[in-house]
Amino acid sequence: MVKVQQVMAHYAQVIDALITTTERLTGELNGDYELLKNALATDTTADISNDQWTSIKANFDQGVASYQASLATVKAVRPPAKALGIHHLLLAAYADYVAGCAQMAASVDATAHRIDAAAFTAAEKQQDDSSLALNKQIARIAQILR
């Protein structure tokens, strides 16, 4: 295999792992997210048990750590020359997504059994916006890697 093909193949594997990991983590964290979002919407955060608060906070913090590890892996990969510009846009979108996840995790105070609703909502919007940008760049990279 030619060096350029090796770079492209390795890059494709890293991007595929990023997508797979992000989808898996999002799926794993969705139940906790939905519980908190519903509790905020219905003003029922007091109904969340201490064990649930502890579990949600631990899950969110572990999710953020996993997202950060994925971000570090993508930062370290060498993109093919023709994907360099798109790679920088992908990195910016994913870094913004990870920051939104960290902001959401920080909005949960498991000890006080509170959610900073403004921070939670802002983090949700940041994640939604950066997901759209991320998906756009992934689609563009997929076109290049064909």
C-alpha cells in the first residue's frame, strides 16, 4: 500500500472510531439526559433519588472523559492532505461538542440535588449546534475518503 493510501486508511479508521464512540456514548447517556430534562420541564427534580443523582453525575463525568479521549485521538491523527481544512473544522466542531457535554455535566450538582437550568439548556443548545457542524464535516470527509 502506498503511503498516501496508508494515511487515508488510518485516518478513516480514526474517524470511524470517533463516530462509533460518540454514538455509543450518546446512547448510553441519553436516559440520564432525558430524566434530567423531563425533571426540569415538570419541576420534579426533587423526585430524583440520591442514588440517581450520584449515578447521573458519575455517568456524565465518565462520558465527558471518554469524549475528551476521543477528541485527543482525533487531534493526534494525521489527516490526508486533501482533508486538512475539513479536519480542522471537524476538530473545532467536536471540541465544541465536548465542551457542551462538560458544561452539561457541570450543571448537575449531585450533592445539592440541583440542576443549573440555564447552564443545562445552554449546553444542550451547544451540543445540538456542534452536532450539526460535526455531521456536516463528517459527510464532507466521507466524500474525500471514497
